[in-house]
Amino acid sequence: MASVSSATAAGPVRVSSLGAAPGEGRVIGPVEGQLRLVGPGLGVLRIAPGSAEVAVLMAALDPPVAAPPRSRAAVGVEVVVEGWRFELEVEDAARASLRDRASRERGGKGHGGATELRAIIPGRIVAVAVAPGDNVVPGQQLLVIEAMKMQNELRAPRAGVIARVIVGPGQTVDLGDLLVEIG
Amino acid sequence: MRATGKPRRPGSRTSLHKDTPAPPFVRVLVANRGEIALRIIRACRDLQMESVAVYSDADASAAHVRAADDAVRLGPAPPAESYLRMDAIVRAAQETGSDAIHPGYGFLAERAAFARMVEGAGIAFVGPSSGVIAALGDKLAARRAALAAEVPVVPGTLEPAALQPDRIDGLLREAASIGFPLLVKAAAGGGGRGMRRVERAEDLPSALAAAEAEATSAFGDGAVYLEREIRPARHIEVQLLGDRYGKVVAIGERDCSIQRRHQKLIEESPAPGLTRDERLTVHDLAVRAARSVGLTNAATAEFLYTGKGRFYFLEVNARLQVEHGITELVTGLDLVAEQFRLAAGRPLSEAAVRAAENAATSIGHAIEVRLSAEDPSGDFVPAPGRVGRWRMPAGPGIRVDTAAEAGDRVPPDYDPLLAKVMAHGADRSTALARLIRALDEVEVTGIQTTLPFHRAALRHPCFHAGDVSTDWVADRWDGPAERRRWQPLAELAAALAAIETPPGAPQSVSTTPEKGSGRAAEPRGWRRTALEAGVERWPR
């Protein structure tokens, strides 16, 4: 695991999914368990002395693929357990809650909460059904992304007015690319 | 356009023994990518034939390009600009002196116009003739042909259901007589593409429009038709081979009931639980449907089975099937090699005839899972990305067909299939045990795959009992819950990895909470969290 650097102090940590909303995640402390590294990126996890072991695959997420890290102090780790892949961020719990408080105070008098819709899969835009200024209702189709020959419809998560349409038909988008903004 | 390729191996076409029959062809262009291109190139080498790969820019350094004797670039990544360019592929075959083109599955495999163009260029098309593809590849024509041969078909329309203003009322009447829910299917379709499920009449027009658009994009043909949805049912298909002398045989059947979005996830051969009579019945129906259109080369007839000997014809896929490998394991045949010999005009091989005679009493059992870049906790949506670690299983009774490698980018432009993991054994339980063991050996990072689904499905008591249906995934798979079970362990591993750990040194990590730190939530012990999450089964 030489590739995973340690930026957190020993102590309670908060683990959150990469790209999760601020304040989400779980605080773990004390961090009990044993992680034996048996090869590059391959660990054996034991949650308590004498318990069964679980094989885990790990890799550093650097740079994180879907979103910039929320904090320089956070470590991005990819963990695969039983075939399930998790992209996680680990940071010092105290520092994380301090930052949350700061961002809450900033957010109080901030912007009016535009909803940014991002690509959840990479692919090609085949149709755009809305234009800036359009009123949309929840569930209304906004655009269609084709990936691996399947057409995936992106629908409005809430009612609102389209503020921006960032992409056009024929354009290739990557995971996490901004597509549409609902005001 | 032509890649430099590798130098021809001197004497690579020399027969190993003087008794070895001449290779069916000199040089074969493989008009596909991924695992199937590699599979076909291997058959070429086994038969002492040279192979020519084609590739898009996304695949310039892919395994199939490196494996072939020569390689020709087709264009940018989108299929329409590369693997679907019929003229460019035929030209590549001519320029490389190829005397045969194998289309694999997908892409141009069932495009009659392509087969016609290949035939017209004086090159052998390794598959049914263009005329047969037109008759079988058009699912509507195939339904009509099957009915004419007295093979029962799934109730539905026999003509295209075109979305035209003056036809809406007629379509709605037809739909009502078929009954809801029904399926809108692409006449040129397959693999669930261009397909929509419709529960209510008012949703029919939008479903028709969506299916037409997807079918046009995927196949270049927007014709769709309506078919009753038969549920629950098992999906059973019959492998067919035919020569130019009118002989068509069935080489056993496969059960492909475990599907998601009409895409197969697990396949096995023979179909579990069928009586010998039922197997003979479905083999006979398949041969009848195929013979009615004069099938040559290889094809697969698909049926829905609702029990008690009732089979409903779905369609014939006029090509090599993704899951052909399990039939190979059970019969000992090399179906791709058989295709080459048949395409060269040879009669059905003795081995194929023998396999057909024993098709209802086969010995041994094979099961396959399709490992795909899809998220089984998110409705199996494609999950392209870059492969990190890539370790495939091996050992007794295991065959893995793949072209993926560590560091590969899985492009969003193509089918998400990464690997076909197959297990063979003397009986079903042996094959199953081997496949479960094999999947425990799989290690993939960087992309989410369908591995967790396969591990869970193969361990499910219903699967062990052979109790499978096309509703299996919807009824018995809760992907989000399965994923949640493992989240606490993943988080613990991440926390332990992030806390100072000297690299490589086996050591215990244990920390205690700081006093008085302003924590957002009450921390909990990890053992308790993991146990409460229901983590009881440990892979090792």
C-alpha cells in the first residue's frame, strides 16, 4: 500500500463516498481492526482478533476521478470487497466537522441553489430536449446519453427553469461532466 | 490506413502433418473487436490460417490487434465510423488478400447487406448466406417463416408497427388484442437493444418512438414490432449447424434464463431439468425453423419455455452466439472451426454429426457467467472506466474468453462485456462448484463489474435447484442491499489504509478516539457495525 499516503492523524476519521454531499459520511472511531497487506493493492482485513478474514483490493484514488477532493487533507481510496467497488474519502473527523460548519455559515447567505446535472456515465449526447429558459417539471426528459449502445434518458429531478445547457447533440461527455443546470 | 502489423511468420501455414486437411481459407479478416475477435483469431491459428484484425482508434493497442498477423485501422471510436463501416472492411479484406471475413457477433454479423457485399466481392462470409440472414435476421420474417413451418411463435404482430399518424389507431387495436404488458422489439434487433416494455396503451406511441430511435442508432434500421410478454418463462436456445448440402442439425441446447434488460447474464448447457423428450422436441422445432429458410453455417434458435413441453419460438440469431463456448465445452466441438469449414463449402464434419446424434443425451455440464462493466447495484447500467488490477481464474474445468487487460480503458462506445468465465464438469453440481471457486479467484479494480451478482446468484439455493426464469433477477436480486452489506467493511479498510501504516509490514492498527473532539456523530465499534450489516459470509 505504498501508494496510499497517510494525510490523516490517528484518531476518529470520517469516511465518505467520493462526491457525496458535504456533511455526509460516517465517523469511525476507534478504528478497530487489522489490515494485513499481502501484496501491492491486496489486503487481508480482520475486524477483530480471531475473526474470519476478508480479502480486499485497494488502490489510491489520485486524482479522484469523479470530483475534486473536498479537502487537501482527505485521502481517496478505492476499495473492492466481494466484487463491490467503493470510492471513498477518509479524513480526520474533527477537521471534517470544522469544515462543514464553515461551509454551512458561508452557504447561509449564498446562492439560490441551482441544481447541476452531471453525467453519471460517459457517453455521447444523442438528443437535447430543452433549452435555456424552458420550464421543466420533475421527471421531464432533458437529454439522452448513449453509452454502450444503450440510450439513457436524463430527467429533471425537480421543477424549475433551465439556466444553462452545457452540451449539444453529438458531443462526447465524460463521467461527472456538467450537462444541464436547473435554476 | 494500414498498420505496419507484424511480419508474417514464415511457413505459418505449413501443415503440421501431411494428413492434416488443408486450411479452409488462407487469410481471414476478423470484423470485430474484444474477446470474440481474439476467439476467432485463435481458431484461425489452430487451423493454420492467417488473421487480419480491424480496429478503431479506441482499440489501437487492444489485444485482438496484437494477436492478429496484420491489422487495419477503420476510423474513430464510434461504431458507425469504424466497426460498422461495411465498405472499409471489405476494402481492408481485399487489400490484405483475405479470402474470408468472420463477423463475430454484434456489429455487422447479421447485416444482410454486409454479407451480400462480402459475397459480391468474391470473399467468403463466415456465417449464413445473405439470403438466409435477410430471412432470419429480420425477426419479423423469421416469425412468419417459423409459423409456416408449424413452429409455435410468441403471439404478436407479423408486420412492422410503424409509428405513422394514420396507423396509430390500428396499432392500438392490435396491441389490445395481443394484450398488455407487451414488448416493442426491433425487427433488426437483438440483445435487448431497441426494445421497450409497455404496460399501458397510452405509453405505446412514446415506446414505439424510443425503440425506433434506439434501433436506428444501433442497427441502422428503425423497424419495430409488437410481441406479447410471456412471464414467467425460461429462455432456451438451440445451437444449429447447417451445410450447403441441405443438412441442418441441432447441437444441443442452452438455458439463458438469467437475464437483465433482456441481456443474458448466466448461461448453461444442457438446460437443467428438461426431460429427454422435451429436449428432442425443442431441437426438432429449431431444426424445422432453420430448414424452412435453408440455413447454412451456424445459428441459434431461441425459444421461451413455460413448462410441460410448451416452447414458443422467439427468433433465430443467424450468427455465432456469445455463449457458444459452453456448447463447445459440453460437445468437444470447436464451433468457430466448424463455421470456417462450412463456409468453405465442406459438408458437416463427422464430429458435428456425432454431437448432433448425442445432443439429447449429452454427458457433462457447462455454465458461463458474463463478466461485464456494469453496476449490479444500479440496474446494471454500463460502468466504463479504466481497469486497474485484472486477475482471471484458471484451474481444472475453467475456460475464460476475454480480451481485457490491466490498464485497459473500457470504452463507452461498445458492448460492456469484459470476460466470459466458463466452468465445465462431469455434472451440473461439479461445474457449479468449479465456477463458484473460479469467481472467488477473480480480482478486478478500477471499474465496477457484475462479479458480485454472479457470486451471489451462483450461491443461491434456487440456482442450485435449477429453478431459473427470466424474472429471476427482478425477483431475487436486490443489488443496492447487497452492496450496502459490504459498505462497512470497505469503509473500515479505507480507514485502516489511510491511517499511518508502514508499507508492507503486517501490523495491527488500532486507535482510540481523541478526548473532547467535536465529533459530528457518535462513533461505533466496527465489529458491531459489520455484524449488524449482516456480513456473515467471508470469501476466504
